[in-house]
Amino acid sequence: MFKEERKQPIFSWEQIGNIADGRPNLGKMTDLCVYRLMQFTLRDVMICELGVAKTDEIFFKAGEQAGKAFYKNVLTCKENLDDLMNNIQDKMKELNIGIFRVESADPENGHFVFTVAEDLDCSGIPVCSEEICTYDEGFISGILFEFTQKRFIVKEVDCWCSGDRVCRFDVRLK
């Protein structure tokens, strides 16, 4: 499952395991510092080994895979776009991922602007004049692909790290 060589991802929701059985005393919650420690040290090593562009590509692809799994296994209201957006908002808040909002939507032309406040990846870290939420770009792309079966270009245009107080994503049909 984790050690065999492969060319295509094989992640399945079952790999997350039975958290209730595995952590009967500690449960499913942990401190945000632990998540960021894993993410930022992994990103740091990958940048040293692979460079920034390849690291961002991998983080996007991982986020996209996670977004697809999130759509299939967590989201339950998928009848129409409004239901989906409300469900994303509810689940992201419930799971403490962030506060998701639809800032603008033009579904006929495949253009959206989404924001995420109190983002899991970056809210509260020092300003560094960069947009860093590449994983989130992929996550949004994966959700939208599963809903529409169409590819979207998702680009973070504002980030806590670039001095904003929300992460803003410009989303366009590819």
C-alpha cells in the first residue's frame, strides 16, 4: 500500500483507517501546529530535492486527489451547484478546514471566485509576499472536477501570506 513502486496514485478513502478504533483515547482531533509541521517540513525537503515548480505540481496533484476523495466521501449534497457550494461551506467549517465562501459565480461561463478564511494551511503565518495554498488550488479543482467532469484552472490570487486576510481563488473552466 505505501511501499510499492507505481506510476499512478492509488489512494482510497479506506487508507484513512478507523480512527475511532485506532485512537480511542485521543480521538480524531490534533493541534493545527502538527498539521503545519508535517506540511511545511515536507514542502521544505521537496523544494530542496525537486525545486519549487515540481513541489508545487506535486502539492497541486495531491490536493486534487484529496478534493476528489472529499467530494466522494464527505460531501452529501450534490444535486445542483447551490447545494454543492452550501455543502462545501458546511463541511469545511465542521471539519475546521476553513470558512468557505462564494464571492462570485458565473456558472454559465465557468468562472467563480471563492474565498477561504481561517485557512488550515496559512492563516496566521508571517507575511512573505507569496501565495502558498497550492494544495488548496488542487483541492478545489478536484471537487469541481468530480461534480462537473470538467477541468478547471484554479489559481490563488490573494493569500494570508501575501498580506490578505482570506485566501481568494480565481476559478475558470479550462
